[in-house]
Amino acid sequence: LAINFIFPPLMFLMDYELALNWFWRRRLTDEKLKELNLELDKYRDKEEAADRDMFRYVEEKVRSWEVCFEPTIMDLPRHYANAEKTYYCCLIYMALMPLAPLVGFLSLLFQYVNDKWMLLRYCRRPSVVQNAEAALEGLMRMRFVLPWLLPIMMVYFLRPCFKNTGALSIATVLALLPGIVLILVPINRLAFLFRWAMPAWLQDEKHRRGSTVDETTQDYYQAQHLWPKERKYH
């Protein structure tokens, strides 16, 4: 499990796609650069349709060469899938190996640090900025999988160890009860219950991020990471 958890983030850190493009980068010689520049100068600022089409064709060819020299774009769905795989594996083997949550936590922490550095410092800017929809869908899947997967795996792995399975059955039913509530009760109702149980000083509007009286400005600076490069001022 530890190897399976730690190896994929290391593969993302190695950027094997950029390494595989080494074969194409070595084929771009000075003569090839001069040839591309001559073709661009030949068809630039032409009014005929055929010349404009040739200019766009040469531009696409130049762009294909530029990609070979740039770092890869972060594949966010693949990173989300790797994090979910770690989470589900921890749930499956938690009853059999009590250290599985610790190994999974360290793996997710390592992936978070690695992905944050690559996204902000290394990977090239994507052409289309993705929103948080994929992350929210992953959290929704966890909400519906967690309540029943852990009790079922507990029965599957621990049943052969019990001579009298009555106590195990009772523990399984008790473990499923909170899951049933978590699945059936809507999220907004659960949020209302959590806010009702929170201390009074945390229920103050100015302590809630995104509220109308939120006095912090951190979201503004975080939003600048989504802006095009020409709109940034620092």
C-alpha cells in the first residue's frame, strides 16, 4: 500500500511527458528554425485566403514545436482519481490494517505538497481553467461510499476471526446507522445542524469565509491565479 500510495505522486513529479519529448527537441536544429521563420515571414500579412491558411498552418507547426519544450499541463482528473484511490484503499483495508489511515494520510499530504508546487511553480498554464466541479463530485462520491464501505469491509475481513458473530453484527449495524443518516439527510440540513452545534463565536458572520461581511482579502489574491498573465500586476 505504501508503494502504491507514494509512487504515483513521484511519477507526476518526474514529468515523464517532457522527458519523452526529448526525441523531438533534439530534431529542432538551427536550420529548421530558419526554415520556420522564413515560412512565417513569407505568408505574414497576406490578404489572399490561401496565404492566410498557409500562415495558420505554419503557426500550428511552430506551436507543436513549442509544446515539446514546455512542461506538461497538470492532468487534474488523474490527480483527483489518484487521491480517491488512496482514500478508498484506506477504507477497504482499515479493518485489516489499523495503520492504513496513517499511511493514507501521509500519502495525501505528500500528493498535496507535490501537486501544489507543480501547479503553481512548474506546470504550464492550461488553455481552459477548470473549476472545482470535479473536486466536489469526488467529495460527493466519498459521502455515499464511506458510510457502507467501512462496515462491509469490517464484516468481510473480521468475520472469520469471530466464533460468535453476534457481537460483530451488532457493531456493523451501529456503524451503518450514522451512514444512513449521512446519506438520507440533505447537505444543507447537515450544515444547519453543524452550525447549531458550533460555539457562538464561530457562528459570527465575519468568521464565515465568503459571507457578505467577510473582511478578509485572501480570496482576492487567490483569484489572481485564475487570471490571464497579461492581467496580473505582480
